[in-house]
Amino acid sequence: MMDLNIKDLDDSVGQRLREQAAAAGLSVQQYLRNELTRIAARRSPGELVADRQPMSRQEFEAIRERLRTADGR
């Protein structure tokens, strides 16, 4: 388990989080726990870029041809 303490959060942000938690029928802690769990489950943009494989010329040409066909050219 990990405990977090977020300092210097704008009052307007805190208010918005309270509103969102209330709308979801959750405490702010549970709402944030759910949101942080959801965020952590996704891959970050940096992770996506790091795992990206370059497209081959053949793949590029196949996509280009599909787009031409879809445009009716």
C-alpha cells in the first residue's frame, strides 16, 4: 500500500473533485483511489512511444492505397 499527500492543490480543483466524488456517490478518497487506479492501468505516452515500431514501406503503401480507395481517387 502507498499513502499519498498532495500539497498546494488549488481550492477550485479540490471543489471540483468533491463535486465529482459526490456525483459518483463516493468519498473523495475512494473517488481518487478509483481514478488513480484507472490512470495507472493505462500505458503512458512515453511508454507508447518507447514501444512503437517503425512502419515498413509496404505497410505505408497499403494504408495509402486504402485511403485513396476510400476517397474515390
